[in-house]
Amino acid sequence: MRKQKPVRFFIRTFGCQMNESDSERVSGLLHRAGGIAADRPEDADLVIVNTCAVREKSEEKLFSYLGRLAYLKKRRSVRIAVVGCVAQLRGWEILEKYPAVDYVFGPDNAAELEALAQRDVALKSVSTSWSEEWHETSPELIRRESRASGYVTAMEGCDNFCAYCIVPYTRGREKYRPLASILDEVRDLARKGYLEVVLLGQNVNSYKDPDSGKPFAEMLKEVALVDGPGWIRFLTSHPKNFRPEIAEAMADIPKVCRELHLPLQSGSSAVLKKMKRGYSREDYLDIVSLLRRLMPGISLSTDIIVGFPGETDRDFEETLEVLRTVRFGSLFSFRYSPRPMTEASKLEDSVPKEVKQRRLAEVQFLQKEIQLEDHRRLVGKTMKVLGLGRGRKTPDLYSGRNENNQVVNFRSAEDPTGRFVEVRITGFGPYSLVGEKGG
Ligand code: SAM
Ligand code: SF4
């Protein structure tokens, strides 16, 4: 019998770190099944599009990408799989509207993708079933993008049902990974010389070991005992579940980076209530005070939604006040976008588009000013940076991140990728620092 040529596959990932991590797993599974990664869709027999459904705009980006793939398919034989959150949300609708697509797999069906590398799946199939079980992927299989910083998934799904958010409907209920498996993966990263571990979950601080019931703070302590990785980060934390023990564990463990992503969403308690976030502006500010008391110099980052139904000018002003008070190190801001099935989608999307746009611009302007001021103060300082590779926008410089998760682009005589180096800051922009590696 003639041996089949290996399948060349290309994965395009939209969305968050969770999706990036899922794509690294899928890439590993396809490799195990004999597939070979291609650098561009034009060189692939199989294109996998890993999707994000959080905002309408994310779906629009996907559909425009599918248009480009349909054009490619007219010129060469290529199979197209849509996977992840939009696959879960839209299912068969994708096959009906986008005839170029051959397969649709939800986030819980990634393991089935392996069969695609063996050309073993009937064309035009949809697989979006849920499982309450944790699906383990052996750590050796994962094909990581970075050789310095490794994602380790700790939990999946979300039980919070914030009024605006589609994630509980696309990713399902919370499932926690056994602590023993998390530690196995961290040890695997340590053996491979990784210097940073990033623990992932939509709501990572609600983690509970399914075997022992140990909570997130205990998990953090055990991860820190693994010899090797010098830095530990985790995301995303929910203020509602951010117990003081977590702040205390962070402060006690020097390996935990002095940095936390803590989405605020709005600075108005009235809006937070309508969003069903489960905390008030004061609760949030109390957490910030505790973190700063225990870890002076900790850098916080956040997510803000502007234009949630009923958000008044006064509510919005309260958000700006919190930004001025907390002075986040970085911030992701979004215009509210109604999503199917969510509670907020039943409310009138009352804030006009122009008002949302103006508020978004104001948030971004204020944040840019804050970052510029804070970055300016760092000029002349020397800091520890984890080298991550060549800068994407500055290929003549290397790029890395400091403990506060700030991007540092720097000059270095030798390649610092995968090493901690000391960098002296010589310049800055609003979103990154510039420096020189010390001798
Ligand atoms: N689990 C995390 C949390 O609770 O903050 C983040 C989940 S979500 C993938 C990332 C961010 O997208 C959210 O923090 C929120 O700011 C934004 N987001 C989610 N749904 C949105 C919507 N319908 N419109 C605009 N932004 C949205
Ligand atoms: Fe969405 Fe809220 Fe869950 Fe975050 S905590 S994923 S915003 S429902």
C-alpha cells in the first residue's frame, strides 16, 4: 500500500491566552498523528482556525478571515476546520454560511482534531459536545510557541455568568485540573529550562484541586516548590473570588511576579451590580489597598467595558476616577457589545455608538498619559528581564518582559532568549520600555 503524505497544517489563533494555549495543545496532537506544521496557510493541506466569541468584533474578524481562506480554497486543495468558542456557539450555522469550512469543533472537542491529521474525519462534520471530565494532554506533547515562558492550564470554563459575557455558554461550567497534573506539567517545563510559568483559567483564583480540595493559594505554593522556573504568573483573577489568602500567598512567595491582572470592568458600583460582577467599587479598591500594602510596587492591569446598558456620564466618570486612583500598569478597554444568550442582551443597548466610542477614546487617552508618566520614571533604572526573542515591531532589538509584565525592547550583543538578563532603561513609549543589556 502506498504511504500517505503527512498532512501539513497551519493554525490561526484569535483571542486570549487560553486560546493560544489550546492551539499549542492541538499542534502537539496533530504532530503526534504524523502532521507537520506549515508556516503559512498557502503551504497547508489543513487550516485550523481557533476562534474567540467574546465580542461581536472578534466574530467579524473570523468571518473576514474565512473569506480569505475561501479564496485560497478556490486555488488549492485545503481542508478548513473552525474550532473553539465560535464553533461552539454557531455550530452547523458555520457550515451553512461558509461552504468553504469542512469541520467545526467546540473547545471541548480539541482532542478529536487529531483524527484530522490522519484524514479520518468525514467532511462537513460538527462536534460540539460537552464533557464534565478533565481531558489531560501529556505535557511532552504540547508544542509551545515560546521557549522561555510556558502556559499551564489550571481550570477551564466559568460559573460566574456576568451579565454581558458569553464565555459560560461557549466554554461551559468550571472544571479544575488535578493539582498532580499541574505539577507534572510545571516539572516538565522546568526540565526543558523554562524560566516562567503562566497558570491559566477564565477564573483562575476559584481553582480547587478536585482530589484534595486545596484552593488556589495552596496550589500556588506547591507550584512555587518546583525547582527551575524563577517566575510564576497567573490569569485571570476575578475580584469576587480574590481572597486575602491569595494576596498573602503572593507576598510570601518571591517567585510570584509582582503583577496581577484584575479586571475591574466599571468603576461604578451601580453598573457593576447590573453586570452581576459580585463586588462594588469599594470592594475592588480594598483589594488594591491590600495588594499594595503587602507588595509595594506591585503592578496591576485591568479590563474595562464602556457603554454597558444604562451607563451614565456619572458612571463613566467614576470609572475614570478609579483609573486615576489605581494607576494601572496596563489596561484593555472594550466597547460593550451585546452577545447572544447573555442576560444583558435582553436589555436595550442604550448607549449610542458615538458615546461608546468617545468614552473608549477617553479611557485610552487617560491610560496612555498614566503609562507615559510611570514609564518616564523608570529611565536610568536597571531591571531583571526575561528574554523572549526578537521584537515583533523592532526586529533589530530583543524583546522581553520585566517582573511587572512591562514589555522591554533592548539591545544586546548576544541572544538573551530564554534567559534572565539585567537591562538598563534608556527610553520609553506609552506601551513599552527601551533599554540596553548590562555587561
Ligand atoms: N474571565 C475574565 C474576567 O472575568 O475578567 C475575562 C474574560 S473575557 C474573555 C475578557 C474581557 O472581555 C472581559 O474582562 C471583558 O472586559 C471583555 N468582554 C467580555 N464580554 C464582553 C462584551 N459583551 N462586550 C465587551 N467586552 C466584553
Ligand atoms: Fe465572562 Fe465573567 Fe466568567 Fe470572566 S468571570 S469569563 S467576564 S462570565
